[in-house]
Amino acid sequence: MRPEDSMDVPVDGPEGESLSTVGGDIAPDDTELSSEEKLQIVALAADSLRATDIVAIDLRGLTIIADFFLICTGNSSIQIRAIADRIEERMRERGLHKLRMEGYQEATWVLLDFGDVVAHVMAAEQRAFYDLEGFWSAAPRFPLHLPAEPPLPVRGS
């Protein structure tokens, strides 16, 4: 049996604090970041590996699926996997663990579900075909605070 196939089981941590397992990972129950903070972590992780067209869709009040979708594009299956890995790594550093991941092997559309925030790392073709932004056009876009692109060096100056 794979760890991600295991059932969620309560566990006591080293200091007696309550821990729970989610998808085989152990996460402290007291990890409380807002949905907006989680979204920002995911966006910065994607941006750090040059994901393009990063968009956050605010789903609060429209559905119980999630509070936010983050949608971004990778230029190759290697980059899409790397972005997904970076998102997972950055969230794990904050004590947050994915509930599930879909599409990693194919790497044309990787979905990372963190409960209130769901990241969609997509190839341009899948993003255009499935048009999640169009499907959720009634949902407002949420502003992200991403660092400005550094200027490219000028040669021969």
C-alpha cells in the first residue's frame, strides 16, 4: 500500500499536540494560515520557476469546492512537474500538505488540492482547451503580489 492510499488517522505528536495524517503526511492541526496567505505561497512558488499567466480566481461564495483556484502555465512537462514540486515543497515548509495531486505523470495539467486552495499547473494547450477562466468568468480575480521581473541584461553596454 502506498502512503497516499492510507486512511487519515489521528496521531499524537512529540509534545502531545494533536496531529493528523493527510495523504500519508503528518500535519499539525494548529497550522492556521488564511486562504489568502496559502494562495500567495502557491503563487510565489509557481512564479519562482517562471510559470506564466498566473491567475487567481476567488471562488468564495460561489462554490464549496475551494476558496481559490490558482491557474498558471508551464512550457514543458519538465517545467510543469518542477512547478508542481515547488508548490508542494513551499507549502510543506509551512506545515501544509496536499490532500491530493492529479496528472503528475502526464504533466499536461497537474492539479494540487490543498483544500481551500487548488493549484492548476497547465500546458498552454490544455489551458486554452479547458478554459477554466472562462468557465469561472463570474468569479472575481484576486490580486497577487508577485515580484516584478528583473530587467534583462543589456549586451555590449
